[in-house]
Amino acid sequence: MFAFGQQKGAAPRSRELPAGLADRVRPTTPVAGRLLPVPAPLAPLFPDRALRRGTTTTVAGLPGHGATTLALALLAAASQAGSWCAAVGLPDPGVVAAAELGIDLRRVVFVPHPGSGWAEAAGDLLPGVDVVLVRPPGRARQTAARHLSARARERQAALVVLVDHVNEWPEGGDLALSVGAIEWEGVGRGHGHLQGRRAEVRVSGRRSAGRAMECTLWLPAGSGVVAARAEDGPAEGEDGPAEGEDGPAGTGSGEGPEAA
Amino acid sequence: MELERLVVVWCPELQQEGARGEEARRFVQVVARAGELCPWAHPIRLGVCALPARGPARFFGGEEMVVSRLVEVVGEDAHVGVADGLFAAVLAARARLIVPAGEVRQFLAPWSVATLARPELAVTLQRLGVITLGQFAALPSPHVSDRFGADAAAAHLVARGESGELAGIRDRSIERRLRVARGEDPDLGSAPPPYQPGFFGGASAADTRAALSFARVQDRLGIEAVLLGRVQGGRDPAEQATLVPWGSPEAGAVPTGGAPWPGRLPAPSPTAVLRVPRRVEVVDAAGLALEVSGRGLLNGEPARLSVEGGPWQDVTAWAGPWPVTERWWSVRRRRARVQAVTADGVARLLCAERAQWWVEALYD
């Protein structure tokens, strides 16, 4: 007992390290360094409020339901923070849309046509970039999926997999985002223009700590960015968005293009 | 997958390095002279150097011109050929041929399976009576990968003209060997070719790591496989942005981005801009085909659409038409754009020229 007390007493002295040395003995991977930022409206979807390095996140949604928008949005804040990102297998990437989502185009490479080499290309990129978004051409082979997830873990990169249905990624992700019901705003029968897509996004997966969560997001809102619903943010267990209570952010009035 | 069109210069005399290293020094000259025609000329292995065909062909007025210029400037006994994908382009060079785009498979068919440089596979195949690449290509892919493994499956893709890259075509130490031949420090810059020098005012460790990984993908899939997006002015979704190969001179240019451009559709922009627009039929409630008049007006309301002969879908909401009159100084084209949302919630950007409709972009 006494001996412990003495050691305790000695402890403060050992803290008086020269400032330079204290800097050098810091953990090389601070916790914050293991996280890659995501745009604020998407933060509530993640247990860490950010993409965790080394994990696999699947983004699923039927064609046209905004899964591409959601997946690209996951690159936005990371690329702005200076991380290199890659998008493999998006055949015709909408570069303007990517820029509107807030992606720093100088930090994102596209590999639109990897063909049957998509998994190899993604595997080549994982050691070099922080976030790899990959769209497999169909259901991924188990071996390819396992290999890529393992490589992401080993290289401490974040892997984002874009699929039509979550079953198409046989491994299952650490976190699974899926887009459910959607509704477009701003367009009528012959007037207005597409302004925003309200989408229900569900979160589940190993790393969501067992809590399945649902929220409603603008994928995208009127200015092209993703946004949370205006006042309430992510709503747990709420049944769908109420009608017409909150228009999409950004420009109102459907006046169409500025000139013809 | 579209294969990159390549010009290959093949110098049979320079393939083997002799005792005095003369061949490597002469090959350095070959690469340098080819590089004067096109800055993208890169050595593949000793005696073989490749350059992308598209740019120089546009500049010199055709692939034939590029080939004859190369034969002229290289100054060695050089065989030059053009084809889609590296593997076919090397064979085309050996045969001094220009293989028309899209005809790789037919071109490869009569060559022996031995050209794949896989002796064991070639012997096995020949015992089975499979002698040419054409016969090999005709085997069903799942059987090839089951029976012969992944490397043979890669070779099979090459034989089918679906891939141009085969392990072993590229000599990974060639840059180093040429640096030795030039009398430079071989280890200097064995860190990746600084494709983007000073892009952000000096490369960090992360940039170097990223550059290495991009170079690996380019090795695997071709130089034009890794692209950077650039936003520029334009009305069309397709004009507003370009994709430029990572490492190319254009990639270093400062994006102008964000300039207001009259006539462009307001945000949000489509997340998929189709390189090849898809044909779509659009009809009104009575089932009559919709048309755009010379004044950019529709002759009815879109009620249903069918993409490339697919099932008819109800149009639940639409906006437009926004008339587009472009290039009025040369060709007068009257076009109009319509945003259409179908019952399944999918939003598309359609473009019509008279009665022909196209899907230009998707909002996914």
C-alpha cells in the first residue's frame, strides 16, 4: 500500500517532460485521426458522427432513389479536408453534381470503367487514398468483398460500397445505409424544376450498436447539397415526412433557366 | 469496357540488352523521339514503347500520319502499329498494321496462343486442340477460370479483346533501367513519376501515396482510366464538366468552375451524365408521340415514356420544355429539354430534337 502511495507521489515528476518530447510521444494515430469528416447533415447517421477509417459502409438504393447522391456526399467533407478520395465504377459521373455536393474535385479521382477489374482497381486505391467509393457491376463475389473490406481495415481507409440492394455486398458492411421512399419537390405538370428529393434513409449494421435508425434527408436540396429536414433533423421512428411543411432549401420559385 | 487506343513502337533489335548496354541507350533515344510527337509516350519494356493514339491522330490528321511520322523520327528499324488495348497494339506493331477500332477480337483470332507468353497454358491448350487466340476466346469464360485459374481468365479476356493488359507485358523495372542507361541515379525518383508537380505547391506524403496508387490503377487499366473532374462553363450537363486523365497536362490547369452560364439548368444537377444518351419514346395521354416544334414548344403533355424499348412508365411530374438553340452560327439545331419524374420516383433529364427523344442524364 505504502509503496503504491510513493509511486503516486512520484508520478507528477515524470509528467514534467520536455515539451518537445511530450509532442513526440503522443499516440501516432489520435482518435480524431481515425475519423474522416462527413457533411453535417449526414453526421447523425454515423455512430462516431463521421466515417471511421478501416470500416466498410454500404449505401443501397434502387436506381433513381438517390443512393449515388448519398454516396458521393460522403466524399464531400473528407475531400474538402484534404483527403484523397476515389470513385470506382460510376460509369458516367455527374461532375457538376459532385461539385454541388461540396466535393473538392481536385481531391477526387474517378475510375468510371474498371470493367471486370473493379475490385482490383479499388484494392490498388485503398492504400493510397482515404475514402474509396466503389460501385460493383452486379452482385459482388464473396472473395472480392471480403478482400476489399480486409484491405480497407489493414490500410485504414474508409470503403464506401454503392449497390442497388444491400444483399449485393455479400460481406455486409460495418454500417449499412439504405434509401427508401423518396419524393421530388419543385416539379409539377409542366412547371417548376427539380428542386429537392426528400428521401428516407435507414441506418443499420454491425457498427450502429444495434439501433436501427431512420431519418429524412434532402438528397439533394435545392442548391445541390445534402440537407437535413429543416427543423427537426433526423427523426426516429417517425412515419414519413409530413406533406409540404418544409420546402427544400435554396432557390424557391420555379422560374426555370435564367435564359433560353 | 472501352479499351484505350494505343500506338506501339516495336524495335526488334533493341529487345535484348547486350553486354555493352548499347540497346538500352538507343531505346532511350527512341522513347525521347517518340515523346517529341506526343508527350505521353512511355516505355513498356525494352524495345517497346506506347503512346495514346487519339490526341496525336487528331493533331496529325489520322493514325496513318502518326505511324509514318513515327517511323520517320524514330530512326531505328521500328515497327509501328495501332490497336485497341496494349496487347493487341504490340501484335499490331509486329505486323505493322493499323487495326480498326472495335475489331481487336477479329484481329487477334488467327494469332497463336503462344503470343500470350504463358508457355504452360499454351502447351495445355494446344494439346486440347486450341491453337489460336480465336479458338481460346470462343471457350466459355466460367470454364476457363474454373479449369485454368485467374491468370488464364485474364489472358482469356485479352484474347476476347475485352482487356489489353496482361501481367508480364509491362516491365516494371523499365524506368529504372532507362535511368541507368541515361546515366542518371537509378533510385532518384523511383518514387512515382511526379505527374502533378507542384499541384498544391509541393507534394505531401499523402499525395505521394495517392499518386502511387493512381499509377498502379493506370498500369492495370490504361492511362485514361483514372480521371479528374473539371467544371467549366456550358449549358449542357455534358458540356459543363469534363473528365481529364489524372497526370495529364490539362489536369493541372486551374478549374474555372462556377461561372454563371446563361441557359443552364438550375441546381441540383444530375448525378449521372450519360456519355451515350439512351433512346426514349415519350407519348401523351392519347398515346401520340410527343414532338418539339421549331419554336421549342411541345405539342402535348408527356404522359408515359419507355427507355430503349423497355416497359412503359407513367410520367407523374415534368418540367420544361427549355428550348436550346445552340451553334446557331453553324448548324441550326432546335432542341428542348424536359425533366421528367416517373411513377417509380426516378427523375431523368430528357432532350428532344424534333420527334426523337433521348435520356441525357439521371438524377440518382
